[in-house]
Amino acid sequence: MPVYALGERTPRIDPTAFVHPDAVVIGDVTIGPESTVWPTAVLRGDHGSIVIGAQTSIQDGTVIHCTRDLPTVIGDRCVVGHNAHLEGCTVEDDCLVGSGSVVLHRAVVRRGSLVGAGALVPNGTEVPTGSMALGVPCAIRADTVKEGSFAHAVDIYVHNGHWYRAELRRLD
């Protein structure tokens, strides 16, 4: 897998995490235990830091960036869908960020919330605990996500990470 230091900024990847060989990890990036980073995802911690918690899935084609002043932090047991873009934001534990969504600077997605597929969470927006953020720009639907709603998806990606670490092999 392409993992790059940039000057003194060096990725820290837990040994139980799975980073697909076609993902790219650059600079000040921390990936927690049993987390997964799937093909063509790019995590670029060049000007600031990126922190991915435990048992979090960063799916195919996702781009995660940060700024000098705004780290990007994604909590434990989150699922970040295909082709999402997160930059300078915080996603707390137990959240789902849908495919093709964008979460921007200073946005905070509180614990147990959902960002819908294709949604735009603009700069400075807060998605309250247990809410949905849907649309462009997003509209918030408060108290609509039940606790544990994403546990099954988290379990699948933790399982897949172990499976891929054990059995993935390249055929040329």
C-alpha cells in the first residue's frame, strides 16, 4: 500500500487495521484498531492531522483532507461511504456518512447521526446527536436515528478487514 511520510509527518496505522494496497495514506494520519481503508481512498494529512478511530470503515474512493488549523477527526465505529469527501470536520462515534456526501470545515456530526448519500454539510454546520442530514445543502431531521442503527454495517466491515488481511492476494 502507498503509505508516505511527508517530512516529519508520518502515518500511524494500528497493526490490526486493514489498509487496501490501492489506498493512499500521506503524512499525519492515525488509523485505529480494526479500522479499514478501502481501494482508491486517499487520506492526506499534509498540512494538519487526520485521526480515524477504532472499527471505522473508510470506503472506496473517499477523500479525507485537513487544513493547517482544522484537523479531520472521525470517531469509533463509523462507516464512511464510497466517494465521500471530508475536510476539516469532526464526525463523532457511531455515525454513518453516506456515499458521495461532503462534510466541510468546522462541521460537526454528533454521535449516532447519519449524513445521507449525496448530502452537503456546509462549513460550521452541527448535526445533532441522533439526527439525519439530508440534501444539498443539508436539512437536519432531529432525533430520527435510533441508537445502534449502524452496528451491523460496522460489524461487516470489521469482519471484511480481517478477511482481507488474511486472504487478499494480487494476481498478475
